[in-house]
Amino acid sequence: MTRSPFRENLRQHGLGIALCLLAAALLFGVFAIDGSLGTDIDFADEGFLWYGMKALKVGFVPIRDFQAYDPGRYVWSALWSLIFGDSLLALRLACVIFSWIGLTLGLLAACRISRRWYFLLPLAITLSLWMFPRYKIFEQSISLIAIYVGVRHIERPTIRQHFISGLFIGFMAFMGRNHGLYLAVAFALIILLIVRGGVLAFLQRTGAWAGGIALGYLPQIAIAIFVPGYFAAYAEQLRIDVKFGTNLAMPVPWPWEVSEWLYGHARWDAVAEGWLFVVLLVFIAVALLRFLFAGRKISISEPAFAAGSCVALTYTHYAFSRPDAWHLTHSVPAMILGTAALAHTLGPRIRCFAPTFATLALLGLSLPPTIYYSGFYSLAMRPASSYIERELGGKAMRLSPKEAAILDTAQHITHALARPGEGVLFAPYFPGLYAATDTLSPIKPIYLIYPATPEQEAEELADMAAHNVAWVMIQDVKLDGREDLRFRHTNPLLFQHLEQNFDLVPIDTAPDDVTVFHRKY
């Protein structure tokens, strides 16, 4: 009896469908439990994405009109907001959908290592644990997608696949210029590792790859050409990134330097987090040695190892650019998949269980930091009475008392104290409060952590005057414990202007570290 095309297709793609459903169950299941939990709301970093998405929808251009990431992630979030709305909860759901794609393709790449359920299930759980914080899952998801694309590239290094790989790199650069750099380096290494044929074939393939990158990056190129002022703003942003970097530096939290004052879950988290930085470096060193002794042969026979190692190598920079838990999340998933693939390259006697053993070991090491920062931990450790329900973008969310106080203060200023036509400034890193109060920033910078030049501050003061800023909410604290990063030091002229031309206004709901200014008349 001839099998029906549907049943044959289902048989061939059954594992892929099962992995897709497994990824959905893990990610959307967690989101259903703690997606509305506001104890991990970050009006700074999460608000940076939320504000950008809402500003894009009203016609503002990222980078040109407000401090922003590259436009791609705002476009993704704004498109999903047409279905789910533009609340913070809807934004988180859009991010989870992207992570679902990343986790699914990462697991499909892992099938080249083993198709056994006792390997894929713990791997899926381990990778899903690292899909936090939700507003930054683009990073780890893109790295997992890159490994899958890299595997496909190694398996069939045709001109067409080179073009597809380039197309992927170009579009991911539209999501973030750092991704474009990381992926271009990673795939250049992959191309060199598996190079075959003569010079003409190499030029044809690399030409197709470069053409794909250009086509994938076409949305960014089009914006630079057709949106007035965008190219100049983008060039200025690149200059700032080169001068100051994209992150504030901090020491690596090595496990042997964990503070003796930490105890309980916090200590376990800090120790495990420190060891993961060590594991990252060890994996890169071992992978390089493996390539040195096995070379091109292992790259072709073990595509998951070659792709995973090349991607993990470049994304390790992300973890050490600002070595904290948040940036560690961007590098660990690729390392986990690469480590499992590395274990599979070992001798035939142990390769059947080595990837599973490596995955389980990394799962154990991953549990302390990922659980510590999860909503589950907050739900387990805090009584229900410690949450305060507030509405954010039309959706009810449960906030910590500190975040609720910040939100209440911002809403009181915006909706009760500010007169019609008066602008409100939230600084130095409260972009989420603009989104929460349905207002727009009166100045271009929405995340003022780097020292501003006198020219930049003059522009900010001019924008404040143009937008009739009458109320200012400041959190003048020592970022990273550094006195030089207080707002009064990073923006001295602006702060001096506030002291001379504004009065302090006591507000009962304001936290102790928040100051409210009202312009003198």
C-alpha cells in the first residue's frame, strides 16, 4: 500500500515538529506563569526597548530621533504589537516568539549530535533556562539560529547556501550591528575551514556570500539613503561606540573572588556564574586545540561542532564586554551547544553518552544563576502580599514595591502635576517611564550613563527649552558603585541648570534615591 504524502511528510519531519512543540511548551509555559510578574521590570534596559517600539509606531526613527539599538528589533516588536497591543506584556510576548524560533533551530542543529530524547530534552531545558532577560533574548536566539545556519552551510557549501548565509548575516546586522560583526567573523571562519575547489570556485562562493550580506542589510541601507539625517546620526553613534564602547566595563566575577558576605542562594548563584566564565574560556581553548590537530576533517565530519565553536568564539566577546549575568546569557547558549558537539567528537566508545553527560553537567551549573534571576524564584521566596498590582500599557502586572513607587511617582508627575503643554524629563536611565506614561522623551538621549560633552549638554538643554520641560525626575545614584557615574558628574551642566532654575518638590511616593524638580516661574 502506498503511503499518503501527508503521512510520509509527517514521518520525515516528526522530530522537527516535536522539537518545535517542546520549545513552545518550555518558553510559553514559563511566560504564562511569570510573564506578568513585574519584580524583574527594568525601567532602564527593558524600558529602552519598550520606549523604542512605541516611539517607532508614532513615527520616530531609531538612532536619528532617539537613542536606540539598530532598527530591526523595534520593527519586529512593532509588527507583533499590531496583534497583541503595545503593553509591556505584549512586548515580552513578541520577544518570547523570537526566542521560540531561536530555541527550535538550535535544537534542530543539535540533532546532528544526537537524536536521542535523553540528550535533546535536557539540552532543551538548559537552553530555555538561558532565555532571559526577555527583552534581550534576541542575542542568544540569534546565536542559536546562526549555529543552525552554519550547520546547513557546512553540510552543503553550495553557492546558493553561501548566499543564504550572507542573507542571514545581513539581516541580523539590521537587528544589531554587533551581530553583523560577530556573524561575519564566525562564518568567515566556517568558510575557511571547509574551503574546497579552486580559486574560481572560492571567489564565486564568497561573492555570493558578500552579495547575500548586502541584500540582507538592504533595509538598513535603504533607511540610510532615504531617511534624511539617519546616516549622519548612525555614523555619530558608531563613533561613540568606538570611543566609549557599548557597555560599561567591570571586573570579571571569577568564582574564587566571590564576596564572603554572600550566603545562601545568592552565593551559589555567584559561584556558578563565575565558573561559567571559566568554562567559556576553557571551551574556546579546547575547541581551538581540537581544530589545530584535526583541522578541516573534523569541520566537515562534525558540522555542529564547527558551527557551534565558531559562533561561540565570537559571542564570547559579548560576555566579557560587561561580565555580569545579563551579558553572560548572550554567550552561554552557543557555548552549551558547542560543548555538547565537542563531546561528540571524542572516541567512539564514549561519544554515545558524552554529549548527554556534558549537557547534564552544564544544566547543573546553569540552574543556580538562571533560577536566581527567574520569576519562579521570586514567586517562591516572596509572599503574595509583597506584590503590588499596577497597570502598564493597559495590562495588569505585579510589581515590587520599589518599582511600583517609581511608576506611581512618574504617573503622578505626568498626569497630576504637569500642566498641558509642559514636558517631563526622566533621567538618567528611565526610558520605560515614558512608555508607561504614554509620553515622549524631550531630549534625544534616553539612557544617560556616559559622560556628556559640553556640546551634547548644550543640545540637551536646548531640547528641554524647546519642549517646555517643567518637571524632571532624577535618580542620582552611583552606577556600578562609581561616584564618577552619578548623573551630577556625567551631566554637570544639565544638573547645574536644574539646581539653579528648578525647585525640589517632595513627593510622598518617590523612593529615597529619586529626586523631583519643578521649574521656577
